Amino acid sequence: MTSEKAGLNEKFEFYLNALRADIRRLSKKHAQRAVLVTGGLDSSLLACLARPFGPVLYFASLTDKERDVYNRQAALKCGRLAKRLNLRFEVAPVDLRGYRASRLKIQGFLRKEWLKEDEDLPAVYSLFKRVKMRQKPGTLVISGMGFNEFFENSKDALVRYVYEKLPWERRAHESMASALGLSFWAPYTRKRSLIFFKPQDNRGSVKDAFRHFLVSKGLVPEDIAFQPSLHSEIPRRFLRVNQTASF
């Protein structure tokens, strides 16, 4: 093992131990836990680490023909992970009517510029409503927000994300969860993660090394760790609602 690889592995070990401790501490403070999953490495890792505390895994399925292939593939990946971890898995359908209703609701307490900047927010609120309906008040909702931005952005793009988008993006999610009596936690966006994911010029190789490390430690199944990420987008039909909505 090269000294560079040994150094990375030591760094990964330190970070995961801290992340595991945070999950343990926060899980004990909440009666129930939920992990928002997409089939990607970010949420899959959180589901694996939170497994001892029995979280329910939730996947938001945007019910539109434009997203059928993504929904099937991502839900299959998430369901397979839940089965391996022996955790409950739920698909939360979000149709056009639900998306519109959620948008109207969050317009009442979120900033207008946030809604214009992030078209996912109404879909996230719909997912949070599903969690509220299925679990106890105060449930801890765990999200993989920020992971891909830290690993895949260039140095300049990462700095812009951390200082320009991340603060309001996290605050918007926290506000939506709080409005429903839930607690929102995105561990990858916290100070410890910001220190761990320091901007580097070659981030792709670090992500690959992280994947290998997770598999070698038995933390994430190999086929899940190395499967390609699926990118979800809000259907064009849903976006027309945004464009015609009045503020």
C-alpha cells in the first residue's frame, strides 16, 4: 500500500468513525429514524451506518412518464439495499397534484428565491409529508445532501456551493421538516464534513478510493458502491406549474 493510499484510508476511517458516532448520538435522541434514499452511494452509506437503529428507507417517485425508467431503476436499487439490510422500504409517489399542493404550501414560509432556485423543494416537502404520515412526531430524517457536490465538483464549483447554495439549501429543508414536526439532518453538510472534504483538484480519484475503502470494510455492498449514479430531474410537466405560479 502506498503512503498516499494509507493516508487516505486513515482519513476515511477517522471520518466514518465520527459519522457513525453522530448517527448513534442523534438516533438515541429521536424515537424513530428515516433515511431518504435514491440508490446512490451517499444515501446508501447512511442507510448502512444507521442500520442498527432500524430506520425506514424512503424513496420519492415522481409519477410521470418522463421519469418512469428512473423510478423503476432507482426504486429497484433502493429496495434491494433495504432487503439486504433487513429494513423497511417505502416508495412515496409524488404526482402533479401533490407537487402543486406542496408548492402552494411552502410558498407560505420559504423564501421566493429559494423556490425559484431549487425546483426539487415541493417534491421534498411531499416526501416529508409521507414520513410524517407513516412515523411518529419528531422523527429524525437523514439526508445525503451535499455528498455528490463535495466529491464531484471542481475546486471553484465546490467553494461556490459551500458559500452560496449550501446555507440556504439546508435551511430550506430544515424549515420544511420543522413545519411538519420532523427533524432534518444532512451529515455531509456539517462542519466535520467540510473539513474532511477539503477542495482538491482531482476529486474523482478520491471518490473511487472511498468506494474501495467502504467495500473493503464491509460497510456497503460492492455492487451498490460501484453502480453508476442515477440523476433525477423534475418532469417538464411539473415545471410548467412553477413557471405559471404567482408569488
